[in-house]
Amino acid sequence: MMPLLYGISPAQNLPNSIYAEVFGNAGGYSINYERIVFENLSVRAGFMFVSDASAFPALANYRIYAGENYFSVGAGILGWHV
């Protein structure tokens, strides 16, 4: 799955982000809020609504830095309401 709009470069490193994601963690699309808690740790919550169902992805991501680049590893849950 690949996000449509996502990216925080180390030079930017903003503590708060709001973005849209297509075919990502919620399956179809989602609107997400991400907060960098520590330099290597961020948390994210999102929302998706489709006709009679909604989804709520929640994730924690850990960044492993190699110079100015990083690799992100994350885990989370996806709640559905039908």
C-alpha cells in the first residue's frame, strides 16, 4: 500500500502533520493526523468514511536514522464501525 500524500524530510521535521492517504492503512482513503513525540517516535490517527462504514487507523512509527535518511517501522490497529 502506498500513501498518496506523505512526507516529512529530516530538514523539515515538523512536529504536526495532516495529510490524505489513498490505498493506505485504512484500505481506501483516510485523512490522518501525525505527531512527532520524540525524534525517533511518532504517533498517527486517521479517519475514513464510506457510505455506511467508517474506519479509524491508529499507528506508532519508529524511525531508524542513517545520516540524513531514515527507515520507518510502524505498527498499529484499524477499527471499523459498520
